[in-house]
Amino acid sequence: MKKILGIIIATIAIMAILWYSFLYFASYSSGDRSGELIKFSSKGFIVKTWEGEISQGISGAQIFTFSVMDSEPEVIEKLKEYQGQYVNLSYEEKFGTFFFWGDTKYFITEVTLKDSPHSNSSN
């Protein structure tokens, strides 16, 4: 009986490790999005995660929400600095997430400042 219980526990542990590894390393998609960085904050009661939003147009329906993992300190610092400016975000979409990673499946890997297409550059 102890041997069967040990095998069941080991199988569950291995499955959990494989699922975590799959979610961490596998990407569903990747790409870029541009817009005005309207929100970036650390949120959560017990576990803090980094969450943000960019506006991709005039209407509120064109909001892209994203998360940033703690393993990306350069991205976090740039997003804090670029608040309210037009940015280009490179992201990876994961198959799923855990509560300690973030609220979305979209994780930012790179951020760059970009000229807004709405700015007046006819000087």
C-alpha cells in the first residue's frame, strides 16, 4: 500500500513539474503591440505581480492588458519610466498562467519608446 501511495504521489509531482515547465517555456504566440502606456502597476494582496495596459486607439475597446514577470527587471524599469508615452511592446502569449506570474497570458519581453502616430511632426 505504501508503495502504491508513493508511486501516486511521485506521478502527481512529475505531472505538476511537467505542466509548470510547459507553461513557462512554451509560447502560444509572440508579437508586438504599440500604443500609449496608460497604466503600469504592481498589484496583489499576498503575491505582487506587474500589470499594465496600453491604449491602441481612441475607444476604450482597444485596450491591451499585459503582465511582466519579475525575472524582467529592465522591462519593469522602462515601463515605469515610459508611463504616459507611446511605446512598442514585444510579448509572448502563454497557454496559461499562475497567480504568482500575472493576471494575463501576455508577458512583455521588451519595451521601446516609439513616436506616436498622432503627434504633430510637420515642422
